[in-house]
Amino acid sequence: MRPQVLKESGLIISDLPVGYYPDDQIASRYQVASQTEHTYAHHLLMEQALKYLKADSYAIFLAPNHLLTSPQSDLLKSWLKDNASLVAMIALPEKLFASVSQAKTVFVLQKQKNIKAEPFVYALADLQNHEEITRFRESFQKWRKVSEN
């Protein structure tokens, strides 16, 4: 969470660690910082990652399913509104994880505001089911055609 000296990147991909960041003083430097409790580390890491992302570039995060509905989600959504657009949310099958509470979603963000297209939202039920993968691909292709117009 401490400032880094890094070049801007054209793509950032991360499986975000989930939990609370214990240093409130450092967390307070971020827009997603909570004033009432320790801030979620995954929120801080998302904000930090976008600082090093080139304009119009993409960040792909593996984060908890409840990222946008958790107790601190209002802070994250407020920050996102001013810094990036949600391009896609792809929920991974829950059976990939030790428990439902640990299930994750792929969140694709673009460092650009005011994207007019609706985000692509899909919940994958089974990665080993060929028909499911075909439906996913077709759904994505349909979304892409609509969003390009």
C-alpha cells in the first residue's frame, strides 16, 4: 500500500488477497479508506493498481463475489465512478472454491469514465460443461456486438 515507483502499465491482472489492511494511517491516503474500521485490502489494492494503469487500459481482478455489495462497497463504488468503468463481471463456479463465501468473480475495469455500454455480466455454472462454455461465448459475442454500436 505504500507508494511505489512504477511505470504505467497497459494491463493489470491480479488475484486480490481478501481481508482488512491493518495500517489505518496508510489506508487513509486512499479514497476507498473506511473511517469506521480497517479498510478492505482488496479495495486499496484496486485503487493502487489503477494509479499505475494507462488511460483507456484494462485491469482484470479476481475478487470476492460480494465486492459490490459488501459493507464497504459504497466507498469502492464512489471511487470507481470517478476513476474507471466496469466492463465485465464473470462469476466463477462456486464449486471451484472451498466454500461459497470464498467464491470469486472476474471483474474487468477500464480506466476510462462514462462508457456508454452496459457491462457484460455472466455467472459461469460449470467450466467442464461444453454447452455452458458455448453459451458463455455466444453471450459474450452478442454483448460485444451490442456494445460496439
